[in-house]
Amino acid sequence: MTVKQSLTIFGFLFLLTACAPQAELVKTRSDMTDLREEVQTAMVRVQELQKRVNLLEENVKGTMDVQKVMADYGAKSDQLTTDIQLVQGKLEENNFRIAELAQKLDDRSVRIAELSARIDELDAKMKLLSAGTATVLTRQTPTTAARAKSSSPKAIEPSEAYRQAKSDYDRGNFDLALAGFQNYVAQFPDTSMTDAAQYWIGECLYSKREFSKAIDAFLKVIKHYPKSDKVAGAKLKIGLSYLNEKNFPKAKEYLRKVMKEYPSSNEAEIARDRLAKIEK
């Protein structure tokens, strides 16, 4: 083998030796590119998964927030119910006190009227005396005058008259109660309890099963005291009176009135129950 041939072979072997690392490098670069692509794909996948995790976390948080809101709402609702009950209790207490004060005012008004009448009477006597015509008055002896004064009955106060009549009704003495309430309306036509007395006249008649008269009495409550809190009860009892008389069209008319005009009242609940039984 010549030197030239040897060099040629050597150079070829060198090239082969040099190409091997180059090919390996190319392969490595290709592998790295593939890995980068895989990493990029994995990163995209991770980002998508992270978004889903974030969404789930938001949903969980939202659910927890809703549960918290619902819990807060429930607590606030319970507190509101308690507050409403307290307010209703105070209203009932205030209404009772107002009614009590109104009756005291009625009593004082009657006393003032009595005192005014006595003052007018004394004033008339003073005028007679000053005119020198007191001879007729002096004929009456002190004893006779004292007896006349003591024999005059003491006027009953409105609150006491009402209490006695209501007590008779509660004991089932409907005739006595009826007379008491009728006397109250006649004697005290302008007090705070006159509308209630008129209503109880109707209740007495209803309890005595005098339904036609009861209807007339309840109609007076509606006509003369339209702003009274007894109107709802009066309309209900008119409906029930017609029901007892088997006058179903009129009974339905008044029961429906109660339901329409006082939908949240106890009277409406009773009317609804009775109407349902009629229409079965």
C-alpha cells in the first residue's frame, strides 16, 4: 500500500469518526426538541388543569358562600321573627293600655259632665236666692234635703257598666248581659267602648239564637262604627247568622267579604273554614 492510499484510508476513517458525534448531536437536538414540545404540551395541559382546579375552587367557595349566606339569612330570619313577635307583643300591650286609658277618660268625662250639671244646678239656685225667691227652697227641712240627696242613686261609671255586662256574658247570663250592653249604648253613646258594647249586643242575641236580631245588631256596628276593630267580627257573625238560618247565598257573601277585606285576620281563617265546609 502506498503512502497516498494510506492517507486516503486514514482520512476516511477520520471522517467516519467525526461524523459519529455529529449524528449523535443531531439526534440529541431532535430529542431535545421533542422534549420541549412535550414539555410545552404538558404545560398547556397543566394550565388547563389549573383552570379547572381554580373553577372548582371558585364553585366550592361559591357553595360555601351560599351556605354561609343561607345560614346568615336563616339567623336573620329567626331574629326578624323574634323581633316581629316582640313588636306584636308591645303593640298588644300598648293597645290594651290605650283601651284602659280610654275607659278612664270615659269615666272622667262622665264625672265632669255630672259636676257640670251640679254646678249649673247650684248656679240656678244662687240666682233664685239673689232674686229673693228662695222661700220655696226654705220650705224643705235639712232632714228632708239630706234624705233627698242620699236617695239619689250614684251614677255608674262607663267602665264599670261595661265590665258588669261583659261579666254577665262570660257567665252565660245572656239576658242580663244584653240588657247591660243596651243600657250602656243608651247611656254612653259616645265613649270609646260604645262600638264594642253594640257588638256584644249582637253576640248576646247570637248566643240566644235570635239570628235575625243579631244580624241587625251587627249591621249597626258596621253602619255606625265603620272604623271600629269590631267590624271584621261583625261581618263574620252576620255570615254565620245567615248560615244558621240556612241562607247560604248571604252566608257565602259575608264570609267572602271577610276573607277579601281582612285576609290575614283570625276572622278570615274562620270564614275560610266555614266556607270550605259549605262548598263541599
